[in-house]
Amino acid sequence: MTPELYRSCQQAVHVRFADGRTLRAGRACLYILQALGYRRLATLLSLPPCLWCVEVGYRLVARHRPARWLFTRE
């Protein structure tokens, strides 16, 4: 893991593909939702008006999540 990726992972969840592509934040959550079997819901939430709400909602939740202690170095 590069230092840049480490810092980025502190801010948002990431999905990294074998070919080097990366999804982060709301788009990564939608990919995970689809992979878990919620394909229709993920497809609906991927449409532009909904996708913007997913990204904004993700930022709000991520900014106030209590799990920030997971990424501290001690």
C-alpha cells in the first residue's frame, strides 16, 4: 500500500480491482451492494440524481463515523 493510498483509505472505503481500477466512497459502496446481491437497488442508486445523494450521504457519514481509531498508528 502506497502512502497516498493509505491516506486516502483513512477518508473513504475503497474497492481495488486486479486491473488497477479503484472505486472509492459512495461508488465503492454501490459496487459492494451489487456484489452482495442487491443489483437492482445498486443500479437504481447509480443513476445521476441518486448517485449524487449517495456520495453526499457517504461524505456525511464518513466524516462523523466513530471508527476513525482503526487507522491510527501507535
